[in-house]
Amino acid sequence: MTLTQFIERYDIEDSVVLLEGKRNVKEEDKEKLFALGKLLAARTVKMTFRSGNASGADKFFSDGVNSVDNKRLQVITPYFGHRQVENQAYDTISLDDIDIVSESEVLYQSKSNKKMGKLIDQFVSGDKNRNSIKAAYILRDTIKAIGTDDIKAASFGIFYDDLDKALSGGTGHTMKICQQNNIPIIDQRVWFGWLVDDEE
């Protein structure tokens, strides 16, 4: 998919595009993440960009979007006040704002991450401690993709992944949830090319 094809297909009302990825970003890639966020915000009008407000890729992408139009940046956070100083989004939704017990599909799909099943049950039952708070991040990652009764599902996902350990960690969980729900995704193997095409 080319940049032009992506914009034609997804710059429409109610379109939500995930812009996120790994916390560890190669030094030479940081400016590319910023450049993509800036490029997409400048070349589109209607799409909303969604992030998880993490350090690394999320921040660089968001910085790029914000350099053009922060009103189209939305973040979903695992708890109220998460990285508040770094949060530049116009719209912030915290897991604390969501009645997670009533979101059966979010719970079910989050538990596809087998290591997190018991922690999710603990967290949802109200037993919140150092370990169970990890469940909030996985629940947040699932919601970023499939949404809730009140939050739109993502239309498309653009990721910065660790290509040596692809689809691992929280980023990998989000990517897998997208794939399971037929939400198209790409990583830097595709979108690095968009930056080159835009320069030509």
C-alpha cells in the first residue's frame, strides 16, 4: 500500500489510525517516526490518531502529529495521570473511565495473552497491586485496537516493531489483536518507504 492509497482509503469520517510501537527506538529511526506523524497529520484532514502514551515510538509519532494538529491526537492510558507531563493529546481516555467489567469482549480478547489471564481477573476484581497493574496495560492495548461500547475501534494500525523479535510484548499484543479482528496493520518495512516517496 502506498501513502496515497492509504490516505484515499482512510482519511474519512470516524477513521481511527493507531500510531505506536516499541519503547526502544533506534537512534537513526527517531526522526523517521516524528516525520511520519507530521506527514500524516499534514496530508490528512479527518482521521484521528490514537496512541498509548508510552515512551519511545508512541512519543515520537505523537510529537510529529502535535507539530501539526494536536486536536486529532487521542491517547488511551492504563490509569489516570499516566505519564501526564508527556501527554500532549487533545483527547485522553483512561482505563479508570471505562467500566471494564461490562466490556466482555475486551476481557475475552485480552486473555488471549495467556500470561495475563490471572492478572486480568485479579485486576478486574479490584485487587490492584504491583503485579495486577500489568493487566491494565494489556487491557489498554486491547481497547486501543477493538474499542469499547463508547470508544471506536481502530480502522488501521501503523507500528514501529522490533523486527528481530516481531510481535512481542505489548506492541505485539496490540498487533495480534488487530490481526484477529481484521484491522489492517503495517510496520516500518512499509511506512519507511512512504517517507522516501514523499521526498520524491
